[in-house]
Amino acid sequence: MNLIHSGAVVIEAKKIQQLDFNLLKVFECLYQERNMSVVAKLLFISPSAVSHAIKRLRAALGDELFIRQGQLMQPTPACQRMAPALLDTLAKLRQILQACGEFDLSKTRQAFRLSTHDALEPLILSKLQQQLAQHAPHAQLICSKLNRQDMQRQLTTNQIDVALDVSLPMKQPINHLTLSSDSFCILMSASHPLARHCAISDYLAAKHIAVSNRASGSVVEDISLLQQGINRNVTIRCQSYQAAKAVIKDTDYLLTVPSLIAKQLLEPDLVIMPLPVELLPISTHLYWHQDSEQDEALVWFREAIKQIFIA
């Protein structure tokens, strides 16, 4: 019988030839996270599927690979010896597959898929289209509504290429880059009594409109305000900044908004006023999966988005 020796692990060659290489992604994730429940969440599979995958690897490789210690799955000595080379090989394999074939930006018919918030879409869509028209005239651009709870799964399963959102607690395999750090301001009607001066007492006495996709819960600016003991009078809550703009044009409502969005919404009958209290800036981040790190098309796409925020 043909056997392969690797330290204490004795592997039957026939079993390796029949090995499902999808199992290696589970191995990679468990080696990094040491927790089956976490692996299940990151790979969007059930805990039993993780357990079954590791069981199949144990049978194929002839070693326990991981031993439970409390809540953690600790690698065996044989696993420790094998894992660094295996993980390095998997990373190189991804790079090889991504580099397969010659990529010509001017000829590609690739669909670039971006997920973002309604408020950010008007800031970037036209400029991205200009970049595509100039450099990738045959490509498509698909911009979809951001689902924050589903973003990691969509990036992992290649349903989207990149996502734009505020700063979120993400870790590998999701990479991110800070694109901008933006301060808050007030957008109001030019005929508003506070259009020339807005003190903190005026701000608190005024009526406010807030924008959120959720029906309840604090919006971003209120979280920072509440941390300073400031509770404003929000009597209207809507789903989009365009709807909020329509309200403030004809009323005495105030809209607290990041300055980038305020400039996008500004019209002759509206004015931007400084916020009478200092809030933490709100940052915009670009998110992508590490598997696309070396993909030439997506490297260009991420850079095109980055340049929009730098300009």
C-alpha cells in the first residue's frame, strides 16, 4: 500500500487523492479561530457541518488534528507541524487562480458589484461611472443596497465585490480601508430662524428629523450626543436623506448630517450650519474579502473608489 509519511502522520495516498479540498477551508479557519461555533459563523455553515468536515479530515490524514480544551479546539503536534505550510500553500493557490489569464481592463466585460448605503450612493455613482467609461468601457457596475447583517456573508460568497459603510468591528478574512473621516453639521431651510446662528440651547429646543433604515433605535449622531448627555427632540424618522431634505425645505426641522452628504444635498433654499456641539467624526470604510486581495480587476476597482474620496 502506498503511504506518505509526514512526521507522526501516516497518510494513505489514495485517501488524499479522494480528499474534498473544500475541507481545507474549514481546516484553515479552525486553525486560525480555534472555535467550531466561530468557524460556522464565518463560513456560514452549521456547526454540525464543521464537525463533519473535521471528522473527514481526521480520517483522511490519520490524526486527531484538533483536541477540545474547554471552548477551544487546540491543534495536535502533527497539526502544528503541517498547518503553516498548508495555509501558505492555500494562500499561494488563491493568488495563482486569481492571476489566471491575462486581464485587460479596456476589454473586460466584468460586472463590478458594490454594496453601499443609500446616502453614499449619490456621492460615488456618477464618478465611478466616469472611471468605467474611461478605463473599462465594456464593464458593468451593479450598486446594491447595503445589508449590514449580511455583508460578511455576501463578501465571502462573492455576491458582492466590495462594500462601503461606517466603521464596523470586522476581522480576517474581511479587509478594510478608511476612506474618509467626516464631521457632522446641520442642514436647514435658508428661511429657518436659526439659519444665521444656532446655539446649543437653540439646537435642543428645535424639532429634528432623523434618517435610518431601522424603525427604532438610536441613529449614529444620537449615540454621540447621548454620550455627552444631549437628548434632542426627534419627532420625524424617515428612510432617506432625500425624503428628509423635502421636509426641511418647507418646515423648521433640523437635519443633522455628515458634511459630505450635506454638500451633496445642498440647494439654494438650504443652508449648512456648524453643529453647536463637537461630535466624534464618522468614518467611511471600504470592505473586501482577503481572497480578492490580488485580483487585478478588483484591485483597480478598489483604487477607483479610493480616488473618489481622496479627490
